[in-house]
Amino acid sequence: MDKISICPSCKCNNFKIVINIDNNNIDKFKKLDNLYYDNILTSLLNFDKVKIAKCNRCLHHWYFYQPSNQKLSFMYSNKSFKDKNSYIHKKNIEKNILILKKISPGKDFLDFGSGLNNLWENIAHKHNFNYFGYDPYMQKKKKLKNYFNSLSELNYKKFDIINVNQVLEHVKNLDTALEEIKMFCKKETIVKVSVPNVLRPREKYIKKFYKEWPYNNKSLHTMSPYEHLHGFTAKSLKNLFLRKNFSIKHSFKILFFFNHFYIRQYLNNLIPLLSTTEMIFKFNIKD
Ligand SMILES: [Zn+2]
């Protein structure tokens, strides 16, 4: 298992292990595994290495030991891991596309980590974007017109808009993912990112979340093993992108037409618990 021993977002080494498997939660772990994963986690994992770290500066959470790619693809090929994203509401996608349409410098739209779900494609087309889906882990069974799984297949094309929706929390190496996103950027490319907020799990209170992890007898937590490999906060998401040459996109158009989005983006800085970890960045080319 690969060890991540500095904060993947702010790169500091001021962190602590906040959750691991011990005598108090091992039964809950096995119950979750049995209910959702056909016991594959128990058969695959070394319990000593199931630990969640938390950065004391940006509050980013991550699995201290990340499963190998081979183990991850084995887990993700299990039926229970699939289609967790399909709950994204159509209306929500439309709202996102409308915001992007107002501020986009052009029509070329990359859906980074698209999978094969064509909800975004349909709505992007409706609003006259040229949609391209990109997902390196996607196994195409047949030739799909607008979906690609390698940079070369896309001819190293640059895009006006890049949508990174509910993707980064599943990625092992965030630096590599950001470098890959940058390969598709030109000056002023807009990158819209959305990830779950680890400070606002469904259970509402983070203390309760630590107490109940990995399973509360009702539903999966944001950081149930290994639904998500990373748990972002508004601060950690922002840190990650600023460190990689992006800046927050400020726009009067967003303020004027979508003030709720603007207010939420600012709430991120003020009240992390209420924030949405949904942000719009702009790429700045380094001189
Ligand atoms: Zn950090």
C-alpha cells in the first residue's frame, strides 16, 4: 500500500491519525463489508493499515495507506461500488452548465473523469457546448463518439471549460490529477470543481462521524472505506488548486446572475461547516 505521509493538499506534515480499525469498530467494519461489498474488503485488507489522517492546518482527510491500483480496481469492479454518482440531479447539472455558459471564453467543454454517464453530455449539447468526456479508467466497450480515455486520443487538445464533478475524492494522487487537468488548460481556462465536504457528512457532525466510522447501521459515510480516498474541506480544495497555478475565478456575471453560488463560495472561507466545496477556478499560465 502506498503511504501518503504529508498533507496532499497543503503539503505540511502537521497531521494526526484520527481513525483506525480497533476492537471497538471492527464488528461495524465487517458488517459494512458484508452488507455493501460482499466481504471483499476483509479479504483484501491488512486492518493495521486502514487509517484516516487529518491535516491540522487545512483539515483535509485522507487514507494514510492507499490501496494499490490493482486492489482499487478489484474493489471498484464490485457491483456495490458502482453508480454511486448517479444520484446527481438533472436540475443541478443544468444550473451548473448555465453558470459556466455565462463565464466561458469559448465552447469546448471537457468533462474530466466523466465515466460513461451521458447526463452532462446531453445538457452541455443543449446549451451549444462541444462536449468531450475524458476518463482514463473508462473501459470503452464500443466506440463512443464523444468519450476518450487518453490524452493522445484527444490530440492534446486545450479546452475553454473543464468540469471536474465528484472526481477528485476518488483519485489516489491529487498532484498527478491536477497536472493532468493542466495539460488540457490554456490561458483563462475555467475549471469548475465539486467534491463532497468532509466536514459536512450526511451525519452532520464530524465528532459523530468519527465515533460511528465506518458504519452507523444506516448508511455509508463520506469516508467509508474506500468509497472516497480523500475528504476535502473548502480550505484544502482551494489550497490544492492555488498551489498548482490556478486562482479563484471572480466574475460580476456570477455575482449578478448566480449570487447564491457567489455567496456560497465566500461562505467557504467564513464558515467551513456550511460550505459546499464547489468552486470555480481560472488557470494562469506561468511566465
Ligand atoms: Zn493540509
